[in-house]
Amino acid sequence: MLESLRNFLSGKRVIVITALLAIPFVFLGSQSFGTITATFGTVNGEPVSQMDVNLATNQVSQRLKSVYGEDFSLDDLDEEVSLGLIKNEIINQKTLLSQTRKLGLIASEKTAKQEVINIDTFQGENGFDQMLFESTIRANGWTPEEYIELVRETLSLDKLVSAMGVTAFPINSEIEGLASMLETSRDINFIKVDKNILVSQQEASLEEGQQFYDSNPFLFLSKEQRDFSYLVLTYDAYKEQVQVPEDYIDEAYADYLSNVEGQIQNRISHLMIEKSNYGSSSLAYEEINSIYKNIQSKEVSFEDAVSKSSEDLASKDTGGDLGLSSGDAFPEEFESAILSMQLNSISSIIELEDSLHILKLTEVIKPQIKTKAEMSRELLNELVDAEALALMQDDFLALESLVLEGVTLNTLADSTDAEVQVTGLQDIESVELNGFANITSSQLFDSSVLPNKIEIFEGDESYAFVMMTQALQPAVQPFANVADLAIQEVRNEKANMIINDFVKDAEGVIDGENALPNLNAFSQESYKAVKRFSSLLPSEIINSTFESPLGTLVENEAFNGDRYWAKSSNESVPSMEELSESVEQYQSFYNESLTQQFSGFIDRAFKEGQRIRLENLTSN
């Protein structure tokens, strides 16, 4: 499972961002999926767009080419096979993205923009060229916002893979190797730069902020805003509309009593004589009649008679028990006889086509009958629930038909009790629909949502009819509105320059040849006998240190932005004699911790709880 995941997300995904510019033109062979404006449903609540289909198609194609050569084409495969591969790719991508969102690893829009600024394709004579960026993106059929969102998702998946890589490491199949690796220790000498402290120490003037703003207007774009009008049909609202007939409780309780009578269960045992075991039916009857008389005269108990004489080998050893019936499990002749029997009584001889039987009623299970007062609330709720669902479904189907006819949202509202609500202009991070939680902001801001077109969304117990009435595209914000942000960016840029200048001196400082900068943000420490799972340093720093040869300078950035330079020495590898007492412990660790935590995470991410609703994803 881990290997397949690594193949799926091999390398740093940001590397492929520039290659994605060609995606809209990749899938122009004999196969196509839907239309350019088609929507393809959701996976775990993540909407699937045409761009996602193109991206998945490109990645499947490239992966197959790496195996079968550059001349390979998806057209070489059967359409159902290629469609299946693309579907799986989409499901994997969106499942991981939803897991990334759940874990709070989604990259910020600012980070995505900074990544875009550094892409060579968009560089002009004086650095990043916004006009070149927009013209390139739009020429490939995307809006800048769509491309930035793609970069943002790509960076986010990088975070997830990196986080998983910290926990998941390659291990030998033998537990001794695992134990030795985990118990191996190193001394680590390191330098840390606290990024937040360093940034806060930098001076930045308003003029510098203005200059940064003028040079990087792309970083100060406002978010797209949209205004939606909508109405919601909710299950709870329809419950309030249900009218209860005057005599409903009386009639429903009478039906309840009638149904309860049919829920009585009877357990019987039997003694059976097989006719084929005797010369004639009359001889078989004489045999069972003799047994019957002995039971009647109490010369033998029913149970002893079964044990001695019953010819049903399947039930003989259990006293002839045939189980329970509520009136339809046994042959009709048995059920008729049971109606006239009392508990522990014996039936007369019953003849079937191939056998003769004596029955005993051994148990009668009667359901507890609730009083009318006890049942009133339950019966009332059953009515209200059923009627509310029917009313809501009727209204939904009627409104759906009106939408297909092209009516306005107000016309829909006039035909139902639901009122039109308005979100007002909101960005993607703040928009929400009152009374309808089964929609994501990404769905509302999807490029397929068009102005003045009613979109229908289905929830667990509700429906929403939504129309975008206004959209304000991103624009560069006035400097006065973002002055503080621009000044903070200047501070961050100065901090980065200090860090970059220090890179050449880092190894000398660790080796004692250079002095550590006299800044509060810089610190140097040494830890002795550090193991792989120590909490003394961020896990990503320890992980990269142990993966490097002794004495190698390792440079890494922690998850919170702090920078580290580290060297390891004095590696201590325990002998097998020293590990002998702990091997059993690591056997348990391997089986329970690694298997459950890592493989279990992957299984849950890909298999459990998936909500896949793909539509229109068919080959033509």
C-alpha cells in the first residue's frame, strides 16, 4: 500500500506545476469525458471538475509511458480500462485532498502565490510578469484563480506526503533489524533559527512596504467574492406542516394491537416417523400411534420418546427442537395444530406426505404490549416523519421541474413556503448557506457555477436551490488596505536574506571555526545519544539527520518555518546481545503500532468512509 502511494505521489508534486500548463490539450484522442462545462460529482465532498479529469488523465498517461515507453497512448487501451484507471486516479487524488483538509494541512493562498511567482515560465525581464502569467493561463483555458487553487492543492498534498514520510520509514522484514535501527543513537550538534523571532526583529518602513507592494501586486489581490440567493427545503420545516387526523392515534393504536398479535412466536419440538422406513403407511401409523398412547398414558415422557424413537436425526439429540415460528415458518399442518395447543401440551398425530409427527409446544414468546399512552408519541412521530418526507419530496420534484423550465428563484419561492435568502458578497472562506450544511464553499465557487443559473444541491435531509447573483473578480487592493501586510512581507524578506547569507557560514559555526550571529533568533546546542523517536528536535530534522552519513551537514526547515543545520557524530549501534531483552517489545511495536498507525491510516484514507458520487464520467 505504501509503495503504491509513493508511486502515486512520487517526488515533490510542485515540480509538475509548470507541466500542468499543457493538461487541457492532453486528452484530445478518440476518448473524451462529458463536455468542457460538465460537472463530475464529488469524492468525500471534494468536487470533481474538468480540470481534475484532465489532471488525472495526464498523470495516468505519464505513469503508463514511464512503464511502456513514450510511444504508449491511452488510446491503445480498451476504453473501459482507461476510464477505470482515470477514475481511480481521481478518487485517490480527492481522497488524499479531503484527508489533507481534515488534518489542517491545506496550504495558504499566499504560499501558492509565492510558488507561482517563482515559476520560470512566468518570468519577464524584471522578474515575475503578471501579464505573462495571466495570458499564459488564460490561453490554456484556465482562470488565474483556478491555477492558483491547483497549486495550492498540490502544495497541500506535498505536506501530507511529507508528514506521512516522517512516520513511515523503510524497515527490514526481520524484527532484529527494526530494533537495532530504533535503538541506534547519535550525538547531534545543531543550529536553530527561530523564524518568528527573526522576522519580528527586522525593521521595515512604510516606504519599504510601498516598494514591495509596487513590485509584487500579485500578492495583494483581493479574494473573489460572490453573492448567492437561495432557498432551502428542510425536513424539520415540513414536519411543522403535517396535520394529524383527529382519530389517527386511536386507529393507529388499533393497528398496533393487531400487528402485535401477529408477532407471537411459538417454539415446538417434534417426534417424527419416516413412512419409507416401514412396509406401508399403515404400519408407520401403528408405530407412531403406539408411541403417542405411551406418551398420553405417561408411561414415557415426550423427551424420552424423541430420544428413543424419533427418526429425525437432525433434531433427535436436541429433544426434537424445531425452533420458533410466528405463524409461517412451519408446514401449514403444524401451524394449524399450534393454534389449538397450550404451553407444554402434545398435539395429535399429524400426517404429512412422507412422514408422521407428534408436536409439543415448548415455549410461547409474546411481545410486551405498550399502553396507548406509551405508544401515542411513537405513533405520532411515525406519521409526522413519513408525511414530512413525502411533502418535501413532492415539493422538490415540482421545483426541480420548474428549474428545468427556466423559472426564477422567486417563482420557486412563490410555489412553496420556503423563503429566498441572500448570502451577500462573501469570499470562499466565509460563504455559507443557512439551514444547509451539505455543501462546501469550493462547490459554490466552482467555475461551473454560472450567474443567474439555479443550481440544485441535495443534502441528507434537505435540498437547496442556489443562484449566483453577483461575482466580483480578484483585484489588487489599495496599499492603504494592505500596508501592514506589505510591511510584514518586507520583514519576512529581510529575515530570509539573513538566513540565506548565513548558509555559507553554517558548517563553520558547527565546526567551531566561525562565530554564531549575535541575534536572539540564532541558537546552537548539542544533544547526546539521540534516538530516532526523540522529541528533542522536530521529527523531520531527526529523520533527515539519521538518513544522512555521519558528519554530513543537514539543512532542513521545520513544519513551523524554523530553520536547522545539523551534524551527527558518535553513532552507537547496540549489539544483538544488548537488544535481546527488547526484541519481543519491538515485535509488538511492529505488529501493533506500525501496522495499525500507518497501514491503517492508508486503508482508512482509501477504503473506509469514502463518499464517491461521480457523474457523467463515461467514455463517448
